[in-house]
Amino acid sequence: MSEFEILDPRMRGLVIGTAQLERLWTGARWAEGPAYFPAGRYLVFSDIPNDRMLRYDETSGAVSVFRAPSGNSNGNAVDLEGRLVSCEHRARRISRTEHDGGIVALATHFDGRRLNAPNDIVVKSDGSVWFSDPTYGIDSDYEGDAAPSELGRQCVYRLDPATGALGAVVTDRLQPNGLAFSPDETVLYVVDSGASHVADHPRAIVAYGVRPDGTVADPRTFALLPDGFYDGVRCDAQGNVWASAFRAVHCYAPDGTHLGTLPMPERVSNLCFGGLKRNRLFITAQTSLYAIYVNARGAARPTPRP
């Protein structure tokens, strides 16, 4: 019997009845930012308050420290060349880990002011790096260094792969958080977790149309959560949106219908697809790393047009 609660018949085609939720590892204070590296069959994820990145080896099940200190890293992603790109709270920057292990800063400032605390990150098929920049990493000393915001606003930024220019693409969110592109990259999903700071703020996933020039337009509310917070989001190859939703994982159809729910034993922070067939859903949830096989494959980046 599936561990998912089926809310729409379409969900039955996305679950495997005999697949069970597995707790792969525990021992974090706040696990976040999973990124799967298919070439090595391993997953890198963050333990933000403990200032370290961890590495889960899918071939052996072993978990080891990938990097410590990590700059209180949060979100991670894999770029077009298979390199790790990361959000660092303490350094208030986006960094890239080179193939030789060297670390380079990709973005630290906007309009001459320090970024707040980059949170989540995605890489588009054209090589551009998109990241959210709320204030969580500077709100206290628990996940970074407490400090006032120099920018005075929280945005989603786009780093141009050709020029290195940084542009603010989403400027209308209170606390932009998790990010994901639709499979064809025409939609950018942005979590707004601003209810952490303003109690009656909508707990929403907002969908933006993505223009060819790298700007966005026409925001629409895609999903709402009555309690708790959305955090990380990912799309599967069919365009369904899988979202961390407080103490559960929610799956939404591209039309916004809530298809099903996977209850979780801990508060969920983020998730990503991995495994040999991209059909294993890895979930970071407070102290632990979980996984479950699903009948869906994570969205692959489309081939860029010449």
C-alpha cells in the first residue's frame, strides 16, 4: 500500500504501491539543499546550523562530511558542467566548487550592497544561475551571522552566464524561498514563505512566466498552504510540482490541482530527484535525509537552442 494520501486519481499513476519511505540518515540540526550528482551517484546536502555539507553515497549508503565549515550553506544545485553551486548564508554569496575542489564566488553584491543570505538555487539550460535571497541567514546567529539587510528587500536574482551581470528578476515577494523551473523552463515557481515574518501573509507558491530574455512576467498564485510553510520545490518530467509543505510533501498537477500528500515524520525543508533513473525522491527534513521511489522522473534540463 502506498504511503501517499491520494487526493486526485492522477496521483495513482505517480506512486508505487510497494515503495516505502526510507530514513537514510539522521543527525542534522536543519538539513537542507539536496543536490544529486549522477556521475558519482551521490547526493550533497547542507546541515545549516552545524555549518557543514554532507555527502550521501547511494552505492554504499554511507554519509560523510563533504565540507566543513561550509559558510552555513543552504541550497545547492548542479551546473551544466557537473559542478556544485551553493548558497552560503555566512559569506552572503553564491559559490561554485570547481572540479579540482577550488571554490570561487559567483555573486556577493547587488547594486554595491551585500546580498542578504542566498537561500535556494537553480541552473537553467542556458547556464544562467537563479537564486532566492531572503533574510533568514541574517535574522539570527543560528544559521549565519545576524546582521541588518543592506539591500532592504528580498528578491530572486539571475546571474548571466556570459557577462556575469546580476539582475533582480522577482522583486514582489516578501521572503522568496524555494525555486524550480517547469520542464520546458517557461515557468519559474517561487515559494514565498513571508508568513514567517508577517503572520497573515499568504503561504504560497507563485508561478511566473519566463521570457526568452531572462525576465519574468505575469505572476499567478499556483498553490496555497493553510498552515506551516512551503520551502523547497521540484518538478518532474510531466510538469508536476513536488513541494515541501511543513510536515508533508505535496504533489501538484501543472494546473495547480493538489494530487496527493506524503506525510512525513519531521518538518520538510527540501527535496530533489535522483537515482539511476531520476525516480528516487530525496527529502531533507529537519534532522534527517529520507527517500522514496516514485513512478515519475525528475525533469531534465531541455537542450538549449542554438
